Amino acid sequence: ALGKMYMRFTVLLLDLLVYMSAVIAIAKRLIDTKSSVHKESSSSNSIVTTSDQRQLWFLLTALTQPALLLIDHGHFQYNTTSLGLALWSFYFMTQTSFVGCVIGSVLFSLALNFKQMELYHAPAVFAYLLGRCFCNENNSKQQQSSGMNFFGKFCALGVSVILTFAVLWLPFAIYPRASLSTKFHLDGISQVLKRLFPFQRGLFEDKVANIWFSLSVKPLSIRSRVSPDLLPLAALLLTLVMILPACFMLYRVGQRSTSYTPKKDLEFLLWGSVSTSLAFFLASFQVHEKGILISLAPLSLLTLDAAGFVMWFSTVATWSLWPLLVIDRLCEAYVCCLVIFLCINAMARPTQLSGEVTFLRSNLATFAAVLSLVVMLCLHLAEWRIVPPAHLPDLFPVLWSLLGCGLFCISYLATIWAMSMKYNITSTKLNTHSRQRSHSSGKGWRKFFFLSYFGIVATLGEAFSPSTHQTIHRGVSYCSSLSAGKESDYFIPNSDHLERARVLLPWEEQSNKDAQPVLNLSAKNSDRLPLADGVDDDAVAASDETNTTPCSWEDGKVWRETEQALAAFGILVEDDSDNKSKELTSEVIIDKVPQLLRLPTDQIVESASFFVGNSTEESPNLMKVLLQLEPSLLTYNFSQLDYGMTYLSNMMFRGDRTAAIQMIQSQCVISPSMGLQLLKFGVDGGIEETRISSLLSSAGQSSGRAIKGVVGDMSKDIREWKRVKGGKNSLG
């Protein structure tokens, strides 16, 4: 009894110190605490939440995963320790500095040596870190040797991993044995490796919900048809094929990590680790049922991207462990943990809505998820009421594994689709190749003209202003891309575009005004009556310093990615004179809305997805007509556009969002300008309502703090008065 108590206490302690701390750190990065108010809208209502509330719900949904609780604290293991170390490694790897990658590699090596199943995450980590080695983090100056830069980073990672492994494995190599005369030997290491990789135990462990067990069920019986010596090789090849898509995209993201924020890199690394771990669980050799926890841990931190998918997958993963939990007599705990988890997710659902991975929230996905849950519940009822025949004693465990395998295969495909849709890699690539082919004929004279022009200007570069130097730099970069056979339609913004792009948008100006305190009568850390929140001088100084530094968007790289993404949506076309009067081109849209040069690509893609997603089958291009008429609509956030439709439906159609969309489309058919005015009425009205709601909330909080201060001062004065009065009475 004392031993069990000690073990359970150590599991709980390590859970708190390692896993929970990693989840809290990741939550703080994924949820921006600078924006105090966050508005999420649905078709019928809207909910205003603060970032602290969103972090709270995020932590509740991540830390109440029923499968992790049941296995580590019921079945009893230390999975969360290795998973916590892996999550900490993800956190450090996605930092801007490469030093974080080195720290992350050490932490991941510790996780891998603590539990060998962290190999499921290893391909994702390797692909991302390899991309970071090729990433040029110093964009301000040309590095003398990119090869030396890669070599230095790669050696730093290699040395950190080798040293970590050497320290951890050294005791097994120097452990003294009477049968050996030398102090250093490899027999201890070989014994450990045999236990870590037990190929002699067979293709899979018990009845696990993966591909190989499904293929071993009669009449397929793959183990009797294929030689046992070939099965490990087949498992290796299938696993490599399944991890390749995720690893390729992670390499691309790591290679271009300077174009993204640490938050975006972390989200993509979490998706990639889920994908590779699912590939290992489904296709690798000697897999155990508990291996699904390796996929579940990073996925539980993606509730902001796909809350419904995370809740569904968590339920399926817990359900797949049912045969194991029955053996451990955890049936009641299984039901209780699942019910608590689903209730928490239902309450947290309004704070987790997101528009980034919208396909996971489609009607078809919802129907498939509900249908699978119904089938799983029916299997529970059938097992409870039906006795399997004598010649099929393992009927229900086999059905559990077959259905679980099918659902996990769907989950694997969903992760690959999510990674592709999230950063639009596949469609952008196809669009780039097609544009290269269509303009290959006109590339020669363009190269000659631009090389001649910028060659002449470069010789006189020292006599020009800094803005001219920027133009030279952009032109030389463009000529280099032409010489390398890259994109020939690289749009170069001129000085007028850059100057106009710095002008704030109307809603940005209003947000800045609202952020300023009305009465700055007290400092932020003052103990006096807080009539208004004080301005953080450090934050102001940091923002001023940021504004004085050169902007990364001025070279046109940000717009180049945005241009490719908009072309993939069909919103932009090539600079063809036949289409200029009908379709949007880069030159036309930047002339109209130069602020698109500096807006993040992800924000513009989300806004574009709003218009594409609200198009109907009867009128697929009507919403695009609005963008062609008013490209400035792309400058709004997705949440502003989405809540604008909710505001319009509440004001004019009694909350019927579908009717509002149909009205805009019908107005576009009659007069596109009328449809545009109707949409802008909803968006501007929604922004104003959100602004007023935020201001009222801030005013209420300030009033509450002021009242609390007044009451506190009055209480202090009354206590002082009573003390003085009591002292006088004692003297009298």
C-alpha cells in the first residue's frame, strides 16, 4: 500500500511540474493576453470573453483529457512526464532565436529517453529543425556563406543531442559486471535496445486499433500470407509514406519561420506532431493501445483551431481504450471522466470558435462525427446486452479495434488536410507553377530590361536616398528570382505604395483612440483612486522603438505570399490586359488598398475565406463580385466580417443569418453597389457595437475598481475613527 501511494504521488507531482506547466506556457503563447476583450459570434448570439477566461477554458479542456487521466492515474503510468517534456521542447523550438531550438532539442532528447514512444513525434521535430537550419534569420544583411550558417546550426543541434544521449546512456555502458574484464562495454546498451524495440514480440500488441491488426482479421490474415521477416520492413515503408506529407510541410514552415510568428509555428508543429504520431500508431511495428496518447496530447492544445475535432478525437481515443480499462476495472471512472470532459467542452465551446480550419466545422464533418458517436454508443449497448457466440469470444474487442482503426485513419487524413488548408501550401504551389508556365514566353525581355536598369542604378547607388536603396534592393531581388527561374510576376511596390500603406485604416485609427485612457489621472502602479488605467510607459517606449525600425513588409515578400493565396482563391488573376477591366490584379488592388502590403497573410486569407465560404452553389461568384468592387473588404478581420453578418441578421432579419446572406446576394444581382452598401452597413455596425460593448465593459470595470477604492478608503477611515474614539474613552 505504501508503494502504491508513493507511485501515485510521484505521478501527480510530475504531472503538475512537467505536463501542466508546459500546457500553461503554451496556452499563454496561443492566447494573446494583450487584447483584453475577445468577441466570438455564432448564428444567433455573441459572447464577449476576456483572454484570461479563454485561457481558463483552454486549460480545463486540455488538462481534463479522459484518456490521459485514466491511463496515468488509473491504469497507472508516467506518460505525461515524457509528453510534458515534448511539449516544452515544442515551446522552445518555435521561439524566434535559434538558441530555443537547441534547448528544445535537449528537452526532446530527454523526453525520448524517458519513453521510447516519443519516436512518434521525432520525424516532425527533425523536419521542423532541419528547416530552421536552412532559415536565414538575419534578413537585414546578406550572410557571407549560407552553407556555413547551415553547418553551424546543424552541428549545434547534433552536439546537444549527442551529449544528452551520452550522459543518459553512459551508466548502462560502464555498469560493472563480473563476467567482463573491461569497465566499458556495449552489452548493457544492447540489452536496453532489445527491450526498447522488441521485434520478437510480433507485429502488434494485443488488439490494437491500427492497420496491421485490421489486416490480420480473417479472411485477410496478413500474418499468415506474408513472411514474418518482411513484416517489419513493410511496416517501416508504410510509416515513412504516411509521415512524408507532414514532414515536408513542417520543413517548409521551419525554412520560412521568419515569415511567421512563434504562435503560428507552434500551432503548425502541434498539427504536424499529431499527424506523424497517428501515422506511427496506424502503420508502425509493435504498437500498443496506449500509443494513441502520443497523438492526443498535442491535439488537445489545438482547441482554438478545431474545438469540435479535438472533442471528437478525444472521445474516440478514450473509447478505443475501453477493452484495456475493463481489465483494470475502470468502467465507472471511464464514464465519469468522459461525461465531465464533454460537459466542460460544451460550456467552453463559445470561447473556442475559430475560422482558421473551417472545413472541420462543416455540416458533413458534423454529421460524420455524430454518426460515429452513435455507432460507438451502440457497440457499448450491444456488449452490455448481447453475449458473443462461443466460437467468437473476442467479437467485441475485434469490432472495437476495427472501428477505431477506421476512425483514426479519418483523423490522420483530417490532420493532413488541416495542415494543407492552414497555410495554403498545396494550392499556392500549384498556382505558382501554372503562372510560371503561362508567362514563360515573356520572361526574356523582362530579365534583360530589369537587369540593365538596376545594373545602371546600382553603380550610382551611393548618391541616392535610403528609399532609392530599398528600390534597388527589391529590384535586384526580383532580377535574382528571374535568373533562378522563379516567379515572373513579382509585384514591386513603389515609394507611393509604401507611403500610402503606412496610413492607418479607419477601424485601426478608432481602435488606437479607444485604447487611450480618457482620464489619465493615476499611474498604473499607484495606490490612489484609479479613475482610469495608467499608460504603460515601457510599452509605449517599446512601440515607439518598433515603429522606428525598418518594416519587414516593405520588400514585398509579405504581399508575394498574400498574392499567391488570393490567386488560389480565384480572387486575383495575372496581369493580363484582357482581364484588367473585369478581374482584380496585384497592381489594381494595391493601387486601391495599399494597406494590404503590410497586413499579415493569414489575416487576409481568413477574410477571403469568409467570402468564399458564404457563397452558395446557386451563386458561387457573387461574393467575389463584392471584393472586386471594394477590395478594402479584405482589410477587415474575419471576426469583424462574421459578426457583421450576425449584426445585419439581428437588425433586419430577426437573427436569420441565411436570409441576410441571400438578401446581399440578391441585391448584388440587381445592383452590386447596393449589395456592397448592405454588407458594409452590417460590418460597420457590428464593429461599432463591438466597440461600444468593449468601452462599456471597460467603464464598468473602472467604475468597480473606483467604488472598491472608495469603499476601502471609507472603511479605513471608519476603523481609524473608532480606534481614536476608543482611545479617548479609555483615557477618560
